[in-house]
Amino acid sequence: MNYLLHILIMINIYMILALSLNLLVGYTGMLSLSHAAFYGIGAYISTLLIMQKGIGFIPAFLLAIAGTTLLSFIISIPSLRLKGDYFVLASLGFQIIIFTILYNWVGLTRGPYGIPGIPRPNLFGIEIDSILSYFIFSGIIAAFCIIFLYLIGDSPFGRVLKAIREDEIAAAALGKNIVRFKIIAFAIAAGFASVSGVLFAGYMRYIDPTSFTLMESIFIVSIIIIGGTGNISGPLVGTALMIILPEILRFLRIPDAIAANMRQIIYGLLIIVILRHKPQGFSGEYRFE
Amino acid sequence: MLIQLLANGIISGCTYALVALGFGLIYNTTRTFHFAHGAIYTLSVYLFYTFFNLWKFPLLAAFILALILIAMLGILVDQILYIPLVKRGSSLLIQMLSSLGFYIVLVNLIAMIYGNETKVLSPGIQPTYNIGSVILTRIQVATGITFVLLFVGLAIILKKTNLGKLIRAMRDNPQLISVLGINPRKIRLLVFSIGSALAAFAAILMGLDVGVDPNIGMAAILNGAVAVIIGGIGNFEGAALGALLLGILQSLAIWKISSRWQEAITFLVLILFLLFRPEGILGKRRRIEETAI
């Protein structure tokens, strides 16, 4: 039962990551490889505030979202003027820079030693102390995020993003400030990624930089490629699939030493096959062309 | 001390340059962001390790065998991965992601077969040479010489031969190539084999120097790609120049700051270039219509 709940909590956390990245990739057509960096920044900001400044869970949660969103501007304002490959490479660069900072600024983040003993979230005096209550808690947050991101996607704002995806020059000709829309979309995506980070830190009660690597960013991208982008169902299907898949490998009794590699190989093959044969993913709206 | 660091930087810049030359050749001609190049880099060291260290082939035979196999693999990747996508008219982003997928598959296969630990290719202490106040190991000297020879060779091929003219023509306008009655796939074949072989040279030299683990390819391809961009897309001297610059900067960073920040510095340089000089050191500024690729 606990095992099942664990998987469901992970699905909740990754659902938010996938949906928020979807806002960039599926709606706006910008492939970002820095999502795990924002995920990590959210986790670190909330954890450090709770553990070092003694701030309560809810204010720390909100400050983590605010901090990550602000930080996203530093990154997005210079790089969103770039197009195509250059943007991808710049986002990858930021991912690596953030990881290097988390890993090497030992004075602040404890670097590779990680931060153990993160307290459980405390909501108005109620401690989320069982795995069941954490599942409910994360589920409520995830549901809220899904609704919010759905509304954004369906709003006039979301339609402008889709217009940018389809034809940037045409959208600009309609008087839309492309770069501004992109910067806002990037900030929203980063803010939601930090929500996942806070949930992750509170659930695991231990964080270290290796949870927020480039491979993690690539994993989040692969979720939405495989599930599909440009709508809400694509990323949800992708998340469920990509989180459950490795668990199936576990039941096949593949030795631990090669299981991690097997998993990566399956992800890689899925990316190649999906892009070749089903560019809208399992349940997406937007066809990558 | 400073001169020694500069020398070390130039030597590691030479290996970056070989990767960057191959990556740049492929990127410029086919517009494919060839992430798989990193996996090809990694595999070439493991092939060499298998032939030389495990099967005890003579050094030169192992080297040549690995080189040929890697050149063939480069062609194969193009045939099975990119050409079907190009035919379908997929965007460059799709090609880039597929390439990333291939990187992940190949690197994890390598890790499954050979394990994750570092393999040492040449045990023992390298003989060293003193050149003035600079001390270089034999492998370092070999790396420098190899780079110079390959660079000159590539320059002659690209600038003086008919083949090179076609490669440059394809870089400037891929459609015109087929109008000339030349199959662009032949040029792709050439570019992918030469590019992959260049990466293999760099990888094996680097492997002999510091050993190999399955993840070395990522840093190699990232350094190579950054070098191509800061050097200037569209001309091959730029890639080499960018790589040498990167090697020197990283080496100075180790001295002034710490080797742990090396990767962050690489990307900081990239981002500064993208912001202030996106056309690179040697690149020409292009009009918006020309850059819409």
C-alpha cells in the first residue's frame, strides 16, 4: 500500500513538472533543458528557509515560488531572444551552471553532502506525517496546479502562446510582444517547477544536487515528448507512463546494477521511436514537426 | 606557472578542437545538432580499450580499427536516425531530440557492458618532455601534433579540393546541391564519417591520457558545441579557435578559482557570447531572413 502511495506521490510531483514544462514546449514551442534547475531551486529555497531561518512551511513554500520566479527572469530575459538550437543550448548552460552552484557552494547548500532531516510540512498546526496524508496533500496541490495551468492554456494568454508556437512573425505582426509573452510563460513554468521542488523536499526529507541534474531535465522533457504536448492530457499520460515504467522493470527482477541503465535505454528508445512515428506523443495535441 | 597552464590549456583545447571540428562540420553542412557525437566520442575510446587493452592488438592496429568502425557508425547514425527525419521534413528540434535519445541509449549500453568505473588505458607514468619551462607528457605532445596535422589536412580538403567545395556549397545552400546533380546524401555520408573520425582521434588521445568512463562524452560534446558557437558558425577555423580559447580559459579558471567551476565557466562564456556576440569570434552577422533556419 505504501509502495503504491509512494508511486502516486511521485506522479503528483512529476505531473506538475511535466505540465509546467508543457507550457513552454507544447504551447510556446520553446524547448528548455533547464527545468530540473528550477525544480531544484524551489526545493533548496524552501528547505533552507525552513531549516536555517525557522520559517513556517507555508511562507517558505510561497517564498520558494516567488524566489524561483524572480530567478527565472535573470535567465529568461537574456536567453529568450535566442531561437531554436541556441535557446536549447543556453537553457542547457543554465541548467549546468545552477547544478554547479548547488554542488559547489558548500557553505550554503552543503553541496554533495545534501541536506538531511528536512521537517515534514506543517499546515496550520497539522503535520503531514503519514504517507497517506502526504499523498492527499500533494494530490490537492497537483490538482490545483492542473486546473491553474489548464486555465492559463485556455485563456487568451494561452492562445497567444500557441500563436507564437505556430508562427512567431505572424504573432508579432498582430502586435504581440513575443519576448514579453515568452518571459512570462517561462516565469510561470519556473514557478510551478518550484512547487514540485517544495513537494519533493518535504516528501523525501533529504535533498542533494544529484536530484536536479541535466539528466533530470532531459527526463522531464522525455515525459512530455512521450505523453504529448500542447494540451493537458498529454503530459499527464506521459507522467503516469514514465513513472510506472521503471517499476515494471523492478517486477521483472532485473538486477539493480543494470536496472538504471536499462531504464535510461528505454527512455532513449522511446524518445527516438515516438519522434519518428508518433510526433504528437500518446495523447498530445501539438505535433512536433 | 602561467606558461605551463597556458600550455595545458592549449593541449586540452586541441582535443576540444577535434571534437568541435567534427561537430561543426556536421552542424554546418546538415544543420543537425549532433548530440550523438558525444556518445560516438565515448564509444571510440571503449572500442580502442577493447582492441588495445583487452585483446592486446598493437597500438596502431587498435587505433585504426577503432577509427574505421567509428566512421562507419557515424554514417549509420545518419542513415537510421537523421535521414528518415529529414525526408519527413521534421524540424531541427526533432533531430536534436532524437540525437539526444540516441546519446542516452548508446552511453547506457556502454555502461551496461563495461561498467561505470573509470578504465585506465595506459598505466604507469608517462615520459615527459621539457620545452623551455614547460613540461609536457608524451600523450600531450602527440595530441598537439595530431591536432595540427588534422587541422591542416581538413583545411586542404575543404579549401583546395572539389569535394571540399561541395561541402561548403551544401553548407551555404543545401537545395542547390541537388540542382547540381549531386546526391546530398553522399556529402552527408562524407561529413558524418570525417566528423566521427575526428572525434575518435580526440577521444582516444584523451583516453590514453586520463582514462575513460561512460560519461565523458557529455562534457566533450558540450565543449565542442560551445566552441563551435563562440568561434563562429559557418567556418571551420572558428571552431578550432573557439576550442583553443575555451581550453585556455578553463585552464586559467583552474588556477584562479577551482576545477569544480570549470563547466559553469564554459557555459558562462557561451551565454556571454550568445548575448553580446551571437555570431561568434569569426562569424559574420547575418540578416534575420538568413538565420531563420
